[in-house]
Amino acid sequence: MSAVDLVTMVALLVVLAADITFIVCNHLWTAWRSNPWGRHVMFFSYTIAGLLTFGMARLLFGDYPGRKVLLACWYCVLAAVMVQRVWLVVREHRRSRRPAAHVGRSNP
């Protein structure tokens, strides 16, 4: 294993450990399921964990059968998550531009 491979593996391990720690803490300590952004952050974190795992497997085992197909599928998942992010931002932007229904009303 070359020095570059070793540095890459250490970096992947650190990011993967941080990502898994985030997923566990966020799962246990927040109500991520009740919020579209919370769900998005978790989906994105799962996607990153999968890509990092594929990167580790490639470094450890070299090329393996089905790797290209798995990676292509996972890139499609990443694309879907990023499209979801854009959709969430656009939706929030449109909502923020609408006049609030409660403006001018007194609270009961």
C-alpha cells in the first residue's frame, strides 16, 4: 500500500467514523423524521456513508465483481438526494415569498 493509499484510507476512516457518529447522535437526539430537512440530512448522511464504504472496499480489496454497478446505483441515489435538496430550497423560497395567512389576525 502506497503512502497516498494510506492517507486516503485514514481520511476515509475519519470521515466515515464522523458520519456514522452523526447518524447515531442525530437519530437518538433529534426529531429528524418530523422535519423534511431533518429527513434530507439523514438521507444525505446515509448516502455519504455508503460512498465512503465503497471507497474503503476499493482500497482494501481492489476491484471486485459488481463494483461499477453498485457505484453507479449509489451515484443515482446521491443525485436523487441532491435533487431533493434543490426541491426543498425552492419550496422554502416560494413559501417565504407568499404573504402569511395569519398577518393582521389576532391570536385567539
